[in-house]
Amino acid sequence: MTDADAITAYWDAAATDFDDEPDHGLRDETTRQAWARLLRKWMPSGPARVLDVGCGTGSLSHLLAQDGHRVTGVDLSPRMVEEARAKLTAAGLEGRFLVGDAAVPPTGDDLFDAVVCRHLLWTLPDPHAALRRWTARLRPGGTLLLVEGRWREAGQSGVPYVAGAETLPWHRGIAAEELAAAVRPLATDVRVDDLSDDPHLWGGPVTDERYALIART
């Protein structure tokens, strides 16, 4: 099993330059607009209450708040949460950011119109339990958005990011078909949008599987 303190320390250390990756910081206008267009396509119409689990430095939260949604972000890393708060404050946007386990969001009995999760499931010791908790936080008719992929399929190093990470069930990512099978018992109208063939989303071409799963409760 991985150690929670080691995981927190890893992401705290990564926070400073996390946004240097094109699809993390969304600093390039083309990349930012590509994600903004997709979020508008996937999110409920009108201002919605959105829970961004594993929000990192808040790049998706920023885009969602910019479109008028009321965003709550959760991340295990205090440094990531600091970056997210600063990002929205600098843009004159409102958002609530909480330090906590994204798999068990510390939001009490609050319900949301949408739960958003990008590139997080590979880090979780029990992703199936997290999926159950996230769908339980949705109002009837709510949207679950999972942006995921199948990692290390193109010759990348398989060295675990913290000791024990190789034991995590989805540590190499999760194929779209497998994730859809896990979500279908929890939601309705499950669909997958392929994202691998749009280099604007990633700052360049990619060769591994990347996609968004969109489901309604």
C-alpha cells in the first residue's frame, strides 16, 4: 500500500511547476480554448454546482468558474489547493477549495449537478469505491465527467511515482471500455468521447489512449 504522507509530499513538491505541462496549466490559448469548448459540451446548461475532485492547481475549475458554474475543488495536496485558490483569485473568480481525499470528498451532505475528475483514478487504492461515492454526491440527472486514459503505453518509464504505487489497481490508467463497465451500474446514458486525436488538448500529438467518459445519474 502507498503511504498517504508520501503521496501528499509528492504532489506538494510537484505543485510549483505542475502547470508547465500544456494540458495542466492550459496557458496556451489554443489548449485552453480546446478544453473550454469541451467542458461547455459536457457540463449541464446554466450555472451548475460542480465538484472538481483531484482539482490540482485548479485549471479546470478556472474554466468552469469562468463559465458561471459554482465550483468546489478538492485535492489531497495543500500546495495544489493554494495554487488553485490563487489562480481563481487572480482571475477575479470565485471558487471553494478544500484539502482532503478526493476519493472521499469532505463536502458533507452537499449534492452537486456535476462531478468532474481528470487523470486521478490511476492514483486511487479503491477506484470503484470512489466512483460510488462520487455518483452518490450527484443530484438526480447529474453529470459524472471522467477524463482518463491508458498510461505508459508508448514506451514511457514504468517507475512508480511513490513506493507501492505499482500495486494500485489502475496504476497504468484504465481503458475506456473497462471504465465504462465500472460506471454503468452506477449511472445511465454512459458514453465515451475519444480525445486521443486532438493534439490541441495535450500541447501536441499523443499515442496513448485518452478519452472522456460522460454519464448521467
